Amino acid sequence: MSHEFLRFLVVGSIGFVIDAGVLHVLVAITPLGPYSGRVVSYLVAATATWSLNRSYTFRTDHSPVDAKSQWLMYVMVNGVGGGINYAVYGLCIAQFAWMRDVLFLAVAAGSVAALLFNFVANKFWVFRPRTNH
């Protein structure tokens, strides 16, 4: 397994903790439910993981795009992964009533489902190095 993929897993694990933690807080203290709360928690986690992937996983000092453009690409590309993630999460809590009491398991299932797509898309599109022409 590549060092880059291992760093991606570390960052993803941090993102998972942020995502699940923010979701738990939002569901506990706001009127947001597990569906709308997950949208907010995902966006918070995605912003944190973009920053960590940029500085740690893919080290974008040779990136062909500026930070704002890269963040936008990251959000769009990972939006597809987020769609995969959210669909699996929603399926889990819709099909398994007990998962509504342990939302972090549904978050984990969604995260794992989107992991491979997100790694490949980030490595080869969002954080691709500059090419010299």
C-alpha cells in the first residue's frame, strides 16, 4: 500500500471523527435531524480534509491551480463521493432502525463506500501535479 494512500486514510479518519462528531452535536442541540445534520457535518469535514490532503497527503506545492480553485474542485469531485457516501448512509438508517441510535455506524458505512472513488479522483484530478510543457 502506498504511503500516499495511508496518509489519505489518516486524513479520512480525522474527517470521519469531525463528520460524526459534528453530526452528533447538531442532532443533539439543534432542530436538524440526521439527514439535514449530515449535510452540514459533511461540509465541515470536507473542508478540513481538503486542507489536510493539500498540505499532508498530496503536498500540492506543485499544484497547477490556486487554493480557492482547488477547494472548489475538491468540493465538486468529493460531492460525487459525498453522494455515494450519503446514499449508503441514508440506506443504512432507512433499512436498519437500530442504526438510527448509532449514527456513527451509518456514517462509517458511507465513508468506506466512497473511499476508493475519492482517493482516485483526488490523486489524479484535484491534487495532480503540474505538467511541464
